[in-house]
Amino acid sequence: MAQLALNRLDLVLADEPMSKRISVKAFNHPLGRTTMSFFCAPQLRPQLKGVFPNV
């Protein structure tokens, strides 16, 4: 949020609204609900641990 306050960021995408306790002049705008997908290069797949992304 400090980067946003210093105008080093123009946009923050988050999964919840910004807390009212933070004293940064910003606006919350819901973008809607959608599923999320993650992709990686096939060469990186052996380095991943656990069942992700096969869930």
C-alpha cells in the first residue's frame, strides 16, 4: 500500500477490499467473480511440489 500511496503503483488487484484502517486514498471496485487458472512452462512442472496444479 505504501507504493500505491507514493504513486508508484496505479492499480492493485486483490481478493478482498482494502481495510478502512489504512489511510491511503484509494477506491475499491469489485471486478466480478471468475475462476482462476495457473499455467507454467512444461520444463517447470517437475519442480512443482504437491498436487498443484492438478487439483
